[in-house]
Amino acid sequence: MIQLHNLISTMSEHTQPNSRTDIESGPSMHSGNLGRVFALLHLCLAIDDDDDDPNSHLTLWKNDLLVLSQQYLESNRRTIKTTTSSTSVSVLLGLMGHHVVSITLQKQIDQDHSSITNSINTILEQGNAILSTSPSPDNHGLQEGTSGYIWGLLYLRRTVPETRSLLSLELLEKLSLFLLKCGMHYAAATQTTTTSESKTVNLNANDYIIRLPLMYKHNGVKVLGAKNGVIGIVYVLVLIIEEFQTFASSCSTMPHQNTISTLKTSVKLTIDYLLHMKTTSGNMKSRPEDNENEQIGWKDGVIGMGMLLLKCDQIFIESSLSSPSKFLTEADLIATFILSHIENVDNAEIGLEEGISGIGYFFLTLFNITGEKKYRDIVENLVEKVKQNKTKENYSLFNGTPGVICFISDVVLASNNVQGFPCFQLPVHRDLYLQVK
């Protein structure tokens, strides 16, 4: 806990809200001052709300963190006004991030619900704008595109339940089908499959297209990694399946079943494809045509794939007490690969995107799902590695101290609320990890 205090103190000293340093970092969640607000909120949400003592250390600290969050958010508003507006629709680079954080913070401090309504309306306008565009395979990744927007919707539905009636399942269904259409038709258009008589297959036939793995582009290039590519997009599709299934379990009817079935088919086909996109050493390729990849981190390496497999293990429920699912089996192989290559990770890289904190989240998820102590031991070793790091200061969410704050808070706080890898995983109650399958 002392380490978290020190990290936040150092961050606020070097990037004081409304200071030149804070504003010049830009307004984005990924690398700007909004990421600092998100990290503080992440910590606040991780603190157990079951503590009824208003004078307890954690409760008082949480109140201080919320005040600091408000100061950083006000600085973010000023930064937005002085910066060229981003055209991105995602939480990481676009104004979507500001609205998501603003709504979440206002829910925590219970103020200004009219402002929440304004933000919701802006978010809905963005969703309608996405749906009004012609299907294209380009830029649907988490950093810049459609999946980054959808993640924001899911996050708000999870953390601010009052938004669910407006950020509806119907909207999620339309967006997921739009995302599927973009990926399916691009995959079909790039296939060279022919019949035995060398006649080209009808690429517009739905029964053919639905049996292809999804494929997307980032700035005109096929990318597989979690940040900009297929892995991140498919992860969001799995989160949508989870959201639909959670709703279905709470009502007598079975809505959205056709959409759930279609999503599951495409997701499983794409994961099978991705498992064939490993390098000879066991890492993930960053692009389909690559032979090797030196990066193992979340951005372009195998960490994102491992976390996708672990999420599928939860959602598709193919494991039993005697036989783990293929997803968990593949994730275990990835864990073995990471442990054999972790010494190659630059000790200066402590962030989420390519560093130790991102790797730590993979093993923390493995521990939460399996309960195996060996994974907890690995996580604690990685926390110590982060603590001992003495590197150049960086205060962006994905490459610096804010991301480290998120990781350590999820490890050390004795909370039922697992917040997860920022802008990738969704918050989940710890008991859900250990449900009997």
C-alpha cells in the first residue's frame, strides 16, 4: 500500500493538474492526462466498498483520490479545448474516453447528473455515426476504432448500472453485427479458395463467409496484436457475448440468441486461426506474414492472445474438474513460453503496453481463474520487479506510472472487485472467476 501512495504522490508532483506539464501531455486516455484520471478511478473502484467505517484509512484515502481525480479531469477539459479534436471514436484516443471517465467519476462523487445525461447523448451520437458508415475492414482496433468505442459502452454498463437502459443491448447488438460484417467480408474478399474444378468460390455466399475467421486492417495493413489488431477486436466481441449471456441468465426469455450464436462461431474460428499464427518459438506474429516477433508484450506479442484465451475459457465453459478446456491448455503453453523469455524484457519497460505490468496482468488472470499458487508467486515477483525499477519518468497510462498503479492496486488490495487490465479487461467480481464449470 505504501508503494501505491508513493507512486501517486510522485505522479501528482511531476504532473500537477492544470500545470504546463500535465496539459502538454495531451488529452488522451492512452498517453495523456486522462489516463491519470482513469488510474485513480481504477484504484478507487478497487477499494472495497463494504467498509462501513467512514473514518477508515482506505475510505479517507479514497475520498482524497476522488478529489485529485476531479482536479485532473478539469485539467483534461482545459486540454481538450486547446488541442485539435481527435477523429478517433475509441476510449484510448478519442473524446469517448473523456465521457466514459467523466460519467464514472460523477457516479462515484454523486454529483451533476445533468452532465451525465449530456455525455450519454454524445456517446449515443457517436454510436449512430459508426452505424451509418459503409462497412470497411480498416481501423476497428482498440486504440483508434470501433472496438475501442464498444469497450467504453461495456465499461459504463458494468461500472454505472444506471446507464444500461440508454446504452442498451440493442445498440451493442447492432454494433457487434456491424463489426462482424466488416471482418467477415474482408476475410472473404482476401481468400483465394477455389473448388476442385478450379472455379472461384462465390465469396458473397453467407454459408461460406460465416465459416471464415475474421480479419481486419490497421491503416491498410493486417495486424494481429491486441492494441490495433484482430486479438483486441475479438476480445471485445467475447465481452459482448458475456454481456448478452449475463442478461439472458437474469430473465425467462432467451433474447439475442441468434446474435450470440453468430458471434461464438466467428470468435472460435478466428481463435483457431490465431493459434496457427504463432512463431516457431511460440510467440504470436504481429502480422500474418511475419516469421518471428521479438516483442512478447500486450501490444503486439503473446500476452494479448493469452488473455483472450483465458476470457474464452470463462465464457465458453468447456473446462471440467478433470479436463481443462483447449483455451486454458493453450494459455498454459503461453505462460510457459513467457517464463522462458521474460528475461528478454527490458527492465526499463514497466508499463502495460510492452512491459512488466502487462505481463503481470496475464499471470494475475491465470491465478484468479485457476487459484494455483504458482501463478500468484509469479505475480508477486513481477510486482517486486516493478517496485525496484529506477527508470526515466513516464506518466502515461499504457507506458508509465498510471498503468503500474492499476496493476499493483489489483494485486495488493483485498477487494472483491477485480478491475483488470485498463481498457481491455472489464471489472468483474472475484467470485465469478472461481465459479464451478
